[in-house]
Amino acid sequence: MANKEELNRRGRKVALTIAGVGIFWIVITALGQALGWSQSLRALFDLVALAGFIWAIWMIYGLWRARQEHEG
């Protein structure tokens, strides 16, 4: 069973993951436009960012489940 400090650490990890993926997506989009990358390459990076956000949602679900077990 996870203690409160472990749950807080996991929550910070989720928050940093979301922020990191968001910053990566913004920077890579700006670079793609400035450097004239093809649409297919830009789409590839969009899919990578989407995968990162889906991973973050999965982490949120796991954190939610852990908090439910910790309370009950």
C-alpha cells in the first residue's frame, strides 16, 4: 500500500510529465514551422506528443486507483 508521500511523489511526476510533453510539443511545432519541415514529419512529432499525453492519462488513472486503495 502506498503512503501519502509516495502518492504525492507520483502526482508530481505526472504533473512534470504533462508539462514536459506540452513544452516539447510547442517547441517542436515552432521548430518545424521555422525550419520548414514536411507535414509528415510534423505529424510524426504530433503523434509522439499524443502518445506522451496518453501515457500521462494512464499515470493519472494509476494514481487515482492508488489513492482509492489508500483511503479505503
